[in-house]
Amino acid sequence: MKGLKGKRGTGQASEQQTVRDEQQNNQQSSEQQETSSKWYTLTVDSIRQGKNKVRRRLIIAAASVAVAGGLVLAGNHYVTANTTSYYVVYVKDKAIGSVLQKSQLDKLFNEKRAEYQKKYPDAAMVLNTNGITTTEEKAFKAQVDSASTLKQLDSMLTAYAKGVQVVINGKNIGVVDDQKTIDQALKRVQANYTRKAETAAQNMNKASVKKLTQSYAYSKKVNKLESVKLNEKVTTKEIKANPQKLLSSKELAKVMLTGVESPLKYTVREGDTISSIAAAYDVSQQDIFDNNPGIQETSLQIGDELTLTVPQPPITVTTVEDYSEQVVTEPAVEIRKSETMRAGESKVVSAGSKGLKRINYRVTKENGQMVREEWVGQEVVKEASPKIIIKGTKVVVGEGSGNFIWPSSGAIVTSPFGQRWGRMHKGIDIVGSASVMAADDGVVTYAGTMTGYGNVIIIDHRNGYETLYGHLSQIDVSNGAVVEQGQHIGVMGNTGHSTGTHLHFEIHSGGALQNPLSYLR
């Protein structure tokens, strides 16, 4: 019993325990379900609350970002609004200041350029802006003093004139503004010598011819100016010039005509005197004496070398002129011999009258100075009537007729008689046949050498006339020889002070020089 009872008790207890366990499990399950439900509720609420917190935080962050962005944008706008663009000005890479606008520089340049052009209206002025540069800069609230910079730059600006350097034979003689000025100057130079040639011309008329024949005067006339040319080459080069140094065409022409003073060696020629040399070179006689100590007028000799200080023009103007000269001709002497009149006795039965002839030359000059003269020909303007003289014929040996022939066949005059550009030429120079002839009957009074003349022959025609033949290469007569008109007496040469083979021929009457062209037939 006890065993069963114990077993029944045990079984009942087990069942009760099972019920309790089930109740407990149900209760636990219920509690668990309640707990799960509470946890779920809690969890959803927590999640909801977390989301709200995140949302609030995001909203706060976004607002903060928006506020910060706005502040940045506002700051940037402020900086930008207060940032200034400007230009730093440099002169030869050195900053001198700044300006707000580059147009301010352009305005200054234009005003300065106009100022220089107004100051030098005859020059083409160029503003020197080389070395002036700018760089663009930006800065916050930059302080730009444009006025000060422009004022400083204004004081530094310079200008130059467009110039043309004139060069003659490699030597700079002046600066002008353009080629036109040079052309005008060259025309002035040419016109200077053209005017001189035209001024020398004289119109001959019957009244002047009558006056000439009465006074033995000479009339010189330029019939035609054949040519005018410049010998030197004029070159140019463009330069930057000082406007105050620019020459006008008139000033440049003066430099070309006068040049600068420089020494010149001059060799004394036949007929030269101190006064004639001074006049020919437009210097004073005192200057010649000062430059040549010891020289005296009375001791001046052919071949002496003098030092002259004269202006040397940088340019040479060569003119060729057709030149004529009116020469009074002496009346031909007609000798009528009388066997009843003693030799040496004569009687004028008709005085005759003077005539006039025109001698033509071609003259080449350089800067107005004659360098060459060519005899072209001659023509009779007024015939002379002969002078008739009756002479005794008892003695005729060595006595001339008074009628002279040319001392050389085919003679051409290369230099006439008289004052020739500042010096006296005592006779005429001729070229022609080499054989030299006696111009009239006479007696040789001298056959030898003479200073300046070289080999010379002098013939006394025993009628008051003497003739001289100079620069001979050979003398074929001797002192005392009686010669006849046309007789060979020597050979044309180049002795003494001579410039080429020719004959120097003189006629003297009563010891006075005569123009041979007035006697030769």
C-alpha cells in the first residue's frame, strides 16, 4: 500500500507538477508574449524617436551649412566688390606707379605728342615711348594714384624728329627733315651758279659798239649756259634727329656752297699778283701775307707756292658756258713805200679807224672758277679802215711792215690776252703747226732762255714793234739774225712754266703790251 500509495502519490504529484509546469509555461509564455509585445512597442518607439532625432540633427546641420554658405557667399561678394583692377607702369623695367585705365596712358601720349609737334611745327615729331610697358594687377581696396603716376611719366617723356642725314663723299654735312628739302637745296646750289652766268651776260647794241671802238674797252658776255651738273654723289640715311638741328633748304644750300675753311696750296702763274689771287679766292691780302711769312708783292715769282685758307665747298658744281668777248681791233696798217724817202722816215696819210670783232669761247667752271677755256672762233662786228703810212725805202733790211701774220699755221687760240679771272695774260697761247714763224720782218735781239718763258725768241721789227715767242722746244735762229715774215725760227714746245705744248706770243709797241688778236690777220 505504502508502495502503491507511494506510487499513486508520486503519480499525482507528477501530474500536479505537470500542470504547474504547464501553467508556469503558459504564464511564462504569456509573460514572454507580453514582454515581446512591450519590447516591440518599445523598439518601434525608439526607432521613431531616433529618426526624429536624426532628422532634427540633419535639419540643424543643413541650416548650419546654409548659414555658413551664405556667410561665405556674402564674404566673397564683398571682397569682389572691393577688389580693384589697375595697371602698373614700368619705364625700362622699373615701376614708377600705377593707373586705373590704359586709356589714361594713351591720352597722355597723344597730348604730349601734340605738344612737341606744336613746339616744332616744321618737323615730323615722334614721341619716344620705347621701354614703357604695363602689367595688369588686382588688389583688395587697392590705392591707385593715377595723377601722380601720369605726372611723373609726363616729365620723363621725350620726342625726336624724323631726320635725313646728308652725306657727301662719306662726310656728314647736315640733317634735314626730308628728301624734298635736299632736292630744293641742290636746286638752290645750281641756281647760284646759273644766276652768275646769266648776270654776266650783256646785250650788245650799236651804241655800245660805238662806245667800245672809242674807248678800247672789252665787253664779256655769256651767250648760253650749256650745262650744269653736280660732280659728287649725295647719299642719305634716316636718323632720329634733334629738331633744333634740322637745316632748311636755304641753310643746307649755304653749307654746300661755302663749306668750311681749310688750307689750299696755290702755285703762282704768269700775271699773278697778291691782289689778283686774293680777289680770285675771295680772301684778304693780309690773310695771304699771314699764311706765307716772308712773301712780298715785289718778290713774287712764277712757280712760287702759296698757302691759302679758303672755304672748301663739299660739293662741286660744273658749268659749261658759251662765252663771247668783244675786242676792239686796231686799223690795219697799209704801208706805201717811197723810194725817195729815207729808210726810217714815215708819214701818216690816213689815220684809219678802229674795228670790232667778237671772239667766242667755251668755258668750263667748277664752283665759279674757270678750269678750262676753249677758243671756238671769231667774227667781225665792224670792219676797221686801214691806217695808211708812206715809208722811205732806201734801207729795208730787217724792218717790218707793221702787218703781222699768225706765227703758226692752223693756229687755234687756247688762252687769250688780258685779265683772265684775276691775273694778267701778257699775250696769247696758241696751238697749231709745230713750226714757229716770224710774224713780220725784223732782227733777232734775243734767242735763249728766260724765267717763266723757257726757250724764247725776241724780234725787233725796227718800226716800234717787237714780238716774243715763248716755251719753244727748239731755237733755230741766233742773236742778230735778220729774218723775214713767215721764216721758220723755232719749234713749238713746253719749256718754262708751261702746261702742255703751245706757243706763247706777244706784241709790244713802243714797249707797251698789245693784244695780238688786234693785229693778226
